Amino acid sequence: MAKPIKLGAVFPQTEIGTNPADVRKYAIAAEDIGFDYVLAYDHVLGAGKETRPNWDGPYSYEDAFFEPLMLFAHLAACTSKIELATGIIILPQRQTVLVAKQAATLDVLSGGRLRLGIGTGWNYVEYEGLGENFYNRGIRSEEQIEVMRALWCEETLNFNGKWHTINDAGIKPLPVQRSIPVWIGGNHEKVFRRIGEVADGWISTNFGSPDEDGRRIVDRIHGYALKAGRDPETIGLETWVSARDVELGKAASKVHAWQEFGATHIGVVTMGAGYETVSEHIDLIAKFMAEAEMGLG
């Protein structure tokens, strides 16, 4: 039996511009259209390409990114029910306790609407600029999740880990959600293990259709969950469809196929489709919603 689906709008970070009115317009429209969540990407630093002739990253200093937690604090004030999801926060380049505090604050101010998607990222320039180790980011993120969850659930705690020490201290206010959902993005075997062992869900940026490769990955995640004593059915799966799918009238079939596959969240990405105004992005997500609802079982 297919699982219920939540539909999301991926905030067009690099194309929406810097006009606060447009930012609010997009979020309010997504809520009014009926989306369950809005999701935002994360990048703190953009690299200069002129001094890096072999740079092959998808983003550079020319691409604008609102910091997601700050962005969502703003959007929490102009919306009332839409979930605010990071997809993803690059957790290991940040101080763990500070992220826990920021997330808890945002969860309180939004009335419990935060879903914290995290990942390890690919941009060593950001790690260098933020003073964090790029090369142990994966294993370090596991302890970070443990620390954040403890801080969200306990008034004070003592924690002595490999990278974190907390002596009889805690954060206040505690979040509305105990604990804030932590999803993980990425496509690597170590990430699949991490998801199965500790995450509330997997954010997959698969723009295609479900296939045997995807099934094998989900099976591996579920296998890791079982070894960790967890129920695999409690682990969510998010995937995205592109604006191109909507323009070609394929959104309904894509949504139906992913629902049958077992996805729990499906977002629509409008960046990179050539839209020049926030109204064009909004028109596309409205069209996606209309098509997607036709595909839902």
C-alpha cells in the first residue's frame, strides 16, 4: 500500500533575487497553493573561479544563497502552517551547539515547523573559511546529531565525545518538537549507513524515475536500520522532480511512480528552467500541484 505523500516547493535560492517582498511572496504563495513544506539549500561561501581554473563545483561566489535558518525565521513570521525544511544544512562546517540552539529557536518561533535536513557538503572552500576540518566531516556529523538531539530533549546534560564536551549545560528555550526531525542528504554508502542507523529520513536529489538502483539503495538503508534495531518503515524518503517534468506534463506520472515506490516527500525544483521572475516560479509550482494531485493515489 502506497504511503501518504507530502508535496514541497524547493525555494529558488539562486534565482529569486534579494527583494524581501519576493521572498515573502513565494513562501506565502506556496502555503496558499497547499504545499506541505518549503525546502531551502545551503551554502555559506562561494568560491572565486578566477584563481581556481579547475573549479568544477556547481556554485561559485556569483550564486546568491540566503542562509536557510535566517531565511526560515523570516518566513515563519509570514506563514502559519507550511513546514520549513533545510535541504541540506552543511552541518560539519558549523558549530554543533550553535546549530542546535538556532534550530530550537526557529522551531519555537515557527510553532514546531522545522525539519532539519543535514549533510556533509562538497565545498572545501567553505570548510576552510569557517575553520572546520573538511576531511573528517562525515564521521564528525554522527556525533553532531547525537549532541543536537540530546540538547533538544534534556534541560542540561554532560557529554564527553571525541569532538564535543558539554559539562552540565543546556539550551533554552527547548524546541516544540522533542526532537526536531533530522534527515540526511547524500549518495554514498557511508551516508546510507548513517541514514539507516540514526536519521529520520533520506533526502535523495534523484530527478528521474524510481528504478532498480534506487530500490537497492533503499534496501541497503533498511538493512542498516534493522541492524541498528530500528523499524525501517519509520525512515522517510524525499525525492524531487524538475520544472521540465511539469512543463512536459510528466509530473502526475512521476509523483504516482514515486508514491508507489515508497517516497514520503516529493519536492519540485524550478531553478535552472530559465524563469526570470518570482511570479514565473510561483506559476510553475502551482501547475505542479495541480498535476501532482492527479497522480496521487
